[in-house]
Amino acid sequence: MPAVITYPAGEGPFPMVVMVHGSGPLDRDETIGPNHPFRDIALGLARRGVASLRYDKRTYAYPASAKAISIYDETIDDALTALCMAFADPKADTARIVLLGHSLGGTLAPLIAARSAAVGGMVVMAGAARPMAEVVGQQLRYLSPSGASDAYIDTLAGRVKAASPQYFTGLMAACSPADSAAALSRSVLVMQGERDYQVTMADFRLWQQRLGGCSRAVFRSYPKLNHLFLEGDNAMSNPVEYNIPGTVPDYVIDDMASFVRSLAGRRPSLPPTGPGGKSGSGRR
């Protein structure tokens, strides 16, 4: 799996963040247009004493694999492999390995964490908490011409589902991410751009409702940010913004680093397992 680890200066051990992408064939930087959110975050975390691991998605490194793919193939299995890699790294503080998921990665973060003893905490960036069909329907309604009929929206939604069925069937149809997070004994930071039209404040409020009673849950929303956690001025963002160069603001990375550093030493009693139950390093 093509991957890169970014370390802070010094010998370590360092807390380590493993980054899990949104949907589609994305590289290790989560490059979208001229923007590279994961690279921004990795470099910013390193300046704050936190290491990170990021990798190319399978659908990016091996485009042919995108045919008839499952959500395990696209996201879950490779995230588990990356967590094993982080746990085995001699510079990693294995008590503070954090799973950071953006968009689809944020939605799946609790399900990935439930499958890995390595995860000491989670950062959910713009993770949908509602069913994917509802989220996509809202996106299409927002992007469609004013006055578009329900039949028109339904036709578009049907095409999206036919092109990417893995987002609407099986595990994705059955999962409730916020409830899954509430059932875990892991700390979680939920982050949301208030100008995000793809995953909206409705999802953020649902995370708050499900996790609001948990002392280990932290919530941060940002008035100027869109889905890529880049700043803009409009009341609500739009796809054109993704072609405007930007960087993830320092205040977002400050919140991440503070959360990671605040984690108590939760050291796994057993090495984590990768896809199919394959063990990771036995290091403690």
C-alpha cells in the first residue's frame, strides 16, 4: 500500500494520526483540484509534535480495482492495514494512535475503530451521521436548478446509486455511525464546516445528540469552512470553491493536535488485527 509517514522533529515516540479519505479514488494528500487537505494536516500536525500516516486509496493506486468494489475493499480493509502499520512503527506512541476520517472516512471511523485495538481516539471530519440516501438526496436538491421536481431528483439519485452501489447497500445501509461511536470507549473529536453543503450541520447536530452525554466527546464547528475545511465567504459553499487554492487553517489543526495530545495512555492489551483477522505487530 503506497503510504508516507510524516514525523515531527526529534526521536519520539510520537502520537500518530492515521488518515482515512472520503469517497472516490483519492491519493494520500486527498488531492481535490489544487487542494491537498491531508498534506496540510500532516505538515501542520508535525509542527505540533504529532506524527501521521497517510496512504493512496486502493481505487487510486489500482484503478481497475474500482469495479464491483465493496465498502470493505474501498475503505475499511486498507484503513485497518494502515493502523497496523502505525502500531508497528517504532516511533509511534502506541497508546495514542488516532484514526482521522474525512467525509466517508469520518462516517466509517467508528466502524473501523470497533475492528482495531490500535485506535485510542477518533477525529471525525465532516462525517455523515444520516443515511447516505438522505445525504445524497439533499446534495442533489441543493445543486439542482430551482424548482426541480421530486421526480428529477429521484432520477439523479438513482443514477448515483447505480454508479456507486457500495455507498447505499450492505454495511452502509445498516450502519448508524453516531450510535456506533457512542457504544465505543474511545474519545472522539467531531469537526464540521458550517458552510459544507455535502455533509451539513444536520449531521453535526446528530453526532451531538448521540454523543452529547459522553465526557469523551468534543465538538467543533467552524463558520467559514466548507467540506474540505477550506475557508470561503458565501453563506453556503459550492463545488466551484474546490478549484480555488487554499489550505486547512491553523485553528483546525490546533484543535486536532490538542485533542490528540490530551488522550490518556490507552495501550492495547493485544496487537491490532488487520483485514480478515491478520495480526499486526506484537509491539507494546
